[in-house]
Amino acid sequence: MTENIICTNCVMDSSDARISFNDTGICDHCLTFYNKIKPFWHVDHRGKSRLTALVNRIKIEGKGKDFDCLMGMSGGIDSSYLLHIVTKEFGLRPLVFHVDAGWNSQIAVNNIERLVEGLGLDLYTDVINWEDMKELQLAFFKSGVPHIDVPQDHAFFATMYKFASKHRIKFILTGGNYSTECVRNPLEWMYYQSDSIQLRDIFRQHGNGKLKDYPVSNILWYKVYLPFIKGVKLFRPLDFVPYDKEKAMELLVKEYGYQKYPQKHFESRFTKFYEGFWLPQRFGYDTRKVQYSSLILTGQMTRDVALEKLKTPVYTEEMIKEDFAFVSNKLGISTDELWSYFHAAKRTYKDYKSQESIYNIGASVMRLLRLEKGGKR
């Protein structure tokens, strides 16, 4: 059995097959942050100045319109705090855009409603065809790959970009940020959600019927065509302001009656099952290591606290039984069938067609132009 090696600075370890360590035991995730992100990431007056300039551009573009930008909203802490910031502190008028893929928790629904009503904004919800979503998710379960949350993630971004393109919205705001996400999930844990070639190949091999209304997008369309031809730009405002997760949570609870989740991304019942049970128990990939390491590097959590938290599994035996019943029932299969996928042969993204070479070229160009600060996934 291979010895598990853990970083001496964060809590990433050799469950990431591509991880490397320097002579003092510090991993490449940490070194990427210290060398390629932190020196160029400013949340002081420099960040505020850049964000103010962006806000002014958005306001000019939105003058005379019902709203001046589009903002994706999951109900999670990042997007919720961003909505508060851009509306209350910077005076933007976003159209709040939510995608319902069939797995919203009631807490997420409540949180979205409280934020939208509390800020006096309009909410647009796009509901994904459930039969399409169900068949695609079943195909991913059957494929044996770890990244079974791709059908949700792909739909979220494809739908939002298509809406922006159709309605000629130039600015999309997202809650993505370095404060809580400066460490990326390793590629073998979570492959690119936007790879339409892989999505179609998995469905071709393991799916049933055709995807009638499922919104399929591709990397070149939203990374090249939309921003450079159509002028649709995606921005991450939280990268320009101080963002402390716990303080943000306290503010949201106080101002809007926001309800907390046990873990990041748990606003979706499926993602909770996937990240809390399926990934760590079937593959040995615990996404808390990525999340906690990000908080360690940005000074929001100590390594000792993170190590202590990692000793306790997210799921109890009772929760496993309950969620296996919920997920299998939702997908129209038996719990025995779902367990059979859990015990099936493991596959990776490399076992299916992909656009990985395009991503690699694009990432190199983005880093060369300083448009991308992070390193490998």
C-alpha cells in the first residue's frame, strides 16, 4: 500500500496523483499560490479601484435598461455574498439568474428567495428538462468516472451563457474567487465540466435515447466566440475585495436570515451526495482538503483545525442510507443498482474522448497573457 504524503503547509496530499513537494515538504498547490497568485492578487485600494472602474463600465452599459448585468446564483455562500456586495455597496442592478437542475435543497431555495426579496431584485430561473438531466446523470454513473456532477455544472454555465448571448447582456458576474478557491481540484478528481466532447461521448456509450433540450456548450464558444466576438465578459468581483467566509456568513445570517450549509457546495442535494460520500468513499478524493487548503493559504483556517475536521467523515451511516434512497428514487432506479455503480470498475476522464489538448493550449496562452493566475488543476 502506497504511503500517503501530506503537505507540511496545507492539507493537500498524495490522493492527488499529480501532487509534488519541495525539499521542505510544501506542495505545488501552495507554491503556485505564493508564486503565481498572491503577488498579483490585490484586495486593498488597488482591487477596489479596479472593481470601481468595472462597476462604472457596467452601469454605463446598463443605463436605461431593466438591469445592467447578469449574476449566477446557486444559493451558496459565495454567490450570496457577491449579490449583497454588488447591490448594496456598489449599486449594481443585476438580474439574478438561477438554474434548477432538479436537485435544489430547500435551504438553497429559501436562501435565494431571501436574498432576492431582501435586495428588491428580479429572479430568472431556468428549469432543465428533468428527463434529459436524469438520463445524462445515469450515463455518468455507468461510465465509472469520478466527475459525475458534470451534467449539473455543464448545464449551469451553458444555460447562463446562452441567456446572456440571446439577450445581448455584456457582463456576467460569478462568485468564483481566490479567497475560498485558490487551490484547484485535481484534474483526475473533477475533470473540466465544459468539455462537450467528453459529455457527448459518455452519453453515447452509456446513455439512452437522445438529449432533447439539454443545453450543450463548448469551450471555444464561451472562451473565444462570446468574449471576443460577441463581447460577453465574465467577471469575479470577489477577487477585488476582502472576503472572509465566516464574516460573510455572519452578515448574511443577520441581514437576510440566511441558513448555513454543512459544507461548501451542499446547496445541491446531488452535489452533497457526490462530494460528501461518492468521491471520498469510492475514489478516496476528499474535496474538503482542497477547500480547507484554500482557507489555510488565505489565512481563514489553521492547518491544525483543518486536520482535526478531516478526521470526521461528512456522512454518517444513517445519512448514507437516507441519501442512497433519495438519489436512487429521484433517478428512477433501485438502491441496489446505485450500489452496483459504486462497486463497478473505476474509470477516468482519459478513458473517453475529450478536448484536453485544447484546454492545455488555452491554459498556457492565458497564463502567458497573465489572464490566468493559477497553475495546473
